[in-house]
Amino acid sequence: MAGVATRIAIAGASGRMGRMLIDAALADPQVAITALLDRADSPALGTTLGTTPAGTSIAITSDVAAALAVSSVLIDFTRPEGTLAHLAACVAARKAIVIGTTGFDTAGKAAIAKAAETIPVVFAPNMSVGVNVVFKLLELATQALGDQYDVEIFEAHHSKKVDAPSGTALGMGEAVARARGVKLEDVADWARHGHTGEREAGRIGFSVVRGGDVIGDHTAFFLGTGERVEISHRSSSRNGYAQGAVRAAKWLGGKAAGLFDMQDVLGLRG
């Protein structure tokens, strides 16, 4: 297709996020959807979702190799096990990948880092442009407010979300920890119950709500003496995630192997 710079394959095409990604890609004249993927047992296999700007319908398939053969970037917002299988296929095909999946364990994150030695990877806990601006604001606030402010991170999501805290909440905690020069796992309080004693200085607390159809609410509280600062982001739809992922896919065009995130995509690094 003349004038199209980025050919995109979308994993999990029949899911809620997959359909958002399809809509975002179809609305962007600088990309073309060249393949739609789903699980081998998906009842959606063989059906079509939308059409390309040229008017061609694309059927959903489970053939990852064939999808990558006609694409330059895979966008994946599925589950960790599925994403890691797709990641291995991208490495074998030498194709870039945008990963919006959350809930990876240490081994999964290590596999992503290893793959990035061979192919370009954008891996971010949240693809929303607004959320990534919040990450940057958290770094600036942490540097300016210093250690005299306690930090607590709250997040709320729908009842179907399977991991907690959310990847975005973890990203917020990591932004604060990075600005303080510590590792999040060394200072995080994941839950509180019973007689916990006084709050220890320097800790980063997390609280989680699950219920209803909440798309995603996140707030970082900086709690000082006589004042508090709140930095929040609230999502009313998944459109922002999808638009950010398509932006990341375009940004990957021509990039060498490496592990990137949305701070790189948006030019906010450093």
C-alpha cells in the first residue's frame, strides 16, 4: 500500500482491547493492519473485524508465522503466556513487538529483556500517553518533594482484571523509587492487615480496588506535614491505550534491537 510506513499485526484481535487496537489502527493513515491473531481455540477464527483503508477484509487467524511474514510490528495486549510465545515468534522472524500485556513474573521480564537483544521491543506497563506523562510528573515530584513526603499509590480496576497491583500502579511506584535511587521491591508495602505498627519512612504503599466496570483509576499520594499532593489519571475508555500502542508501533519503524518504553516513544527519557 503506497505511503504506508508501518504494517501491523494485532494479537488478541477478538478481545475488547484487540478491537480497540483495530479501531485505532484503522483511524491512522500512517499504518495498515496486515494480520489479526487469536488463540487456536478461539471461536472468532476465520471471522473478519473491520477493513483496511484499501477496503480489504482481514480474517482472524492463529498462524503467527504467517501473520509476521506480512507485518513489520506485532502489537500484543493478551496474557503473559501468550505474549511470551508471540515474542519468541517475533525473535525468530526478526520482527518488532509492542507489548502492553501486564502481570509478567521475573522470568517473563527476563525473557523480554533477552529478546530485546535481537529485536526492537516497546514494553510499557501502560501505553496511554497521559499515563506516561504522569510517570514523568511523578519523577519530578519525587525529586522536588524529597524523602519527607510519604508515598502511597492507589488503583482501581474492573472485576475481571486478574493481576494486582496493576502494571500502571507498579510503573508509578517504579518512577518514584527510581527518582529516590532505590529498587521498588526493596521498599514496597503490597498490603496491610492487622497490627502493622507505625508507617516506616521511605516505604511506598499500594492499595487495590476491584469491581464493576472501572477501566482504570490511579492516584499517587505524596503525604507531607500539613499538606498532600495528588497526581491522578483516570481512564474512561481503552482508546488511549490503543492509540498509544499504535504510536509506539510507528515509532519502532527502523529501530535497531533494544528494550524501549513509552518514555522513549514520547521523548520523555531523561
